[in-house]
Amino acid sequence: DLFVIEGIENYEKVDIIIMNRWGNKVYEAKGYKNDWDGTNKFGISVGQDQLPVATYFYIVDLGDGQKALKGYVYLNR
């Protein structure tokens, strides 16, 4: 499964940051393409970079001057 943001293809310069509950960055992408699969791209991880079941927080900058979108996603394996 992937973290899909519907309509994201309508924006050219979408940046995203995903953090764990302590505020540590686990994923970041410039030009997000709906392709985050719950893997860690930063720091120490266990089990082939797969993140554990938990709630993760995201910040999405659409790159069009609007206020950044913030929310959470629950990762369940």
C-alpha cells in the first residue's frame, strides 16, 4: 500500500515531510508522486527500513503559495 493524496497530480511542486510522534523525520520528498510505502528514509531503523505500526504526521506544501496541509496517517502492517 502507498500513502496516496488524491488530486496531488494537479500540483507541480509538491513537497512532503512525514515524521514520527517524536518529530523525527522518517520520509521527505520534493515533487511527491504518491509513492511512500511506509519505509524509513532517515536515521536508524529495524527490519529493512519498514516503520512500525504507529501514527505518523505529515506536512504537505503544494508549492502554490497556499498554507501547508498538516495531518496524520496511521500505518498498520
